[in-house]
Amino acid sequence: MASATSQLEKALPPSEHDLSTDEGMLAYLNQHTPFSTSSVTRLSGGFANWTYRATLESPYKFVDGANQSRALETIVVKFSSDVAAAFAGVALDLYRTKAEIAALKLINGLNLPNFRGMGTTQKLPTSTTQPAILLPELLSYDTTNHVGCYVDLGPLPSLKQYLIDHPGSDAVELAAKVGDLLGQFLAGLHLWGYQVSHTDPPILDIYRQSESAKKICAWRTIEFVEGSAKEYNIDGNWEKITDTLKREVLDSNDTFNMGDFWTGNILMELDGPANPRSLKALYVLDWELVKTGPASTDIAQFAAEAFMLHQYSGRTTSGSGTLDEPTDASPAGEALLVSFLDGYERHVKKSSTDNMTSRSSGTSVVEPSYERGKSIQDVLLDSRSVIGHLCAHVATIGKTVSWANRETTERTVRRVLELMITNDQSDTTSSLKDVLTALEVK
């Protein structure tokens, strides 16, 4: 029986197979890995990588990160190239794969809120009544061909799809629970990143050097804001507004950034109907855009997607399937947004208070030397930056979603573009409640 940790990183011979095809990946798995495979099917979605589900000829037995014996009938395989899987003309830096594998190993060893490390460094009991946040479990990684094999989580719904399918009041309690868990988890990750950036900076060197991740995160939304503004005939000093946001992404090394923290990268494991008691686990996927940067970008990306679920997902369709009727706001989306921001801020403030108490008793960790007179709350709870990046996300990605009707989309995009102008002229505060106020969410 193999150990999961012994399988992690190996430099295998260069493959002669085309790993962007089902046939090529099948041949590669059978030639180069311990996973005897009968068939391979490409999974839909994914901008950067080719992702497959491989059906094994016989169960693969191993000991997982919780020290439990497992037998897998399928695995998930991810192949990374120097071009995007979805857009052949878009070049990507393969440094992202090195950063992702390093992040999975690093984070599994951290003590974060609601988190249970699995697979690479921690071996913790799985029995618990509290829903856990986990990472995908890596079985092996081929550093030559950039192929990662992972435990297959099965047909779990993403948080995004679940709340599109369950936008109503029946899912409010569950959405609030999920938002709170994820908000605290992300706050814990940012607090850790901020601390080590001041006390032990070399730990973050690999992520500080993720220049391509920074460029992608600046490009994917901010680059297209001015085009959205022109489309909606909204005048503003867009060059200044977007340059400020880009500089925050490209120049900041405030803390550790997940880089792609959104509802589509969260899988939900449920055991029963839509209520908090049925939630068993949340899996946070796709860490290849890890980098250093401002906390606000991670917060804003998730909050923007939750805001769109709130605004869009209570939609109705005509008989032809055209999304052309006004939509009622989703209470489940609203609950997710409010609880996420509240959970994040509450954990940051509690940790700051606890640290001050520890300092007075002489048991505190080393206090970072704050830059430009800013406190940790100033850095992690920068409402003005969160609002700016959130609005940029909704103004670009939010205008093309397939599950919203035209009237609601246009109204929402126009609203966030106008908010970007007023936000650019506003002072920041150290409270995420001001994000909700700006969005007119209770």
C-alpha cells in the first residue's frame, strides 16, 4: 500500500504523448504512473489547464493525509502547459505550477480557522461535527511534464452552482454558515501571511516571485473596466481609477494571496437537504495563482461573486430560454455575502485583540513593524480597496454571466461603475461593513 506523501514530486522522463488529448493522457498515465487506467475523460471548464477524470483498471490503495486507508476507483488529473487550455493564443508561465504545489504543502501545515490539513503534512482525525475546510489531496506531481494526480472528490457541486440552483430562503441558513466559515478561513490565511511577511519574509519568496499570477489577476478584470464604462456611457477618470487598482495588485506584497478565491473554486460536500447541519466539508480548489498582494483582492473576488449571486440568481426565464425578465434578488446570495464579510472582519479584529492581550502578558508573537503607520486592521480591512476591486469584477465578468437577465445585468453593471467613481474620491475605512453600505446590502 503506497503512502500519499511518498508519491508527491518526481521528475519523470519527458512524455512523447500529446497530454492535451484524452488518448495522450491515457497513454501517459499507463506508461509513467502507478495509476493503471482504463479510460480518460476531459472535464469541462478551466481556463488555464487540461483536467481529466481517469477511471482506474483496479482500485488504487493508499494512506491519505488523515492516516486513513483508501481505495480509489477514479482520480483527477491536471496537465499544465505554457499556453492556456481555453485560449491557445494566451501564453502562461509554468512557474504557476511550482507555486501551486508549494502552496498545497505549505497550507496543509498551517493552523487556520475551520481548516483541516490533509494529504501532505498533517495527519488529523476526520471525525468532527464541525464542517471542515480542506484542500484537494495531491497524490503525485510530475515536475517534468507538469501533470498532477489528485484524489477525485466525485460529483460535488460548486458553491456557485449550488446557490444558482437554490437561491431562495430555504438555503439562507446554509449560505450564511458557508460564508462565515470561508470568511474566517481567509482572514486566518491573510493574518498568517501578513505576520510572516514582516517576521520571516523568505517563507513567501516563491509567491512574491509569482509575477505572472500578479499580471493575470490585474488583467482579468481591471483591464476591461474602461471598455465597460464606454459601453454604458459612464464618464469618469478611468485611467486613474484603473491604474490605482492595477498598482495595488502588481506592487503590493502585504500578505499571502490565494489569487482565485471565488464561489466556482469551492466544492460543497453535503449530507442531506439545504441546511447547516447537512454541510460536511468545503474544498478550496485551484491554487495556481497564489502570490503576494493586498488582502483586498481575495476578499473582493469572493464578495463580488456572492454579490452577483445575490443580484442575479433569483432569475426567471421565458419559454425560449432567454433571460429577459427582471430578477428578484436572491436571499441566499445576500446571506453568503454578509456572513463572509462579517466572518472575515470578526476574525481579524478578534485576532488583533488577542494579540494585544498577549503582548501585555508577555506571551505575544513578534509584533510586525507596520508600514506607514498602518495597523494590521488598516491593511486587511481596507474598505475602499475592496470596493474598487469588487466593482471592477462585477463591471467586467458580471456583465457576461449566462444566468442573469439583460435588465438586471445592465442595472447592476451601471451601478457598480458609478460606485467606482465615487469610491475613488472617498476615504478608506478599516471596516468591511462599509462595503455592504456602499452596495446597499443590509
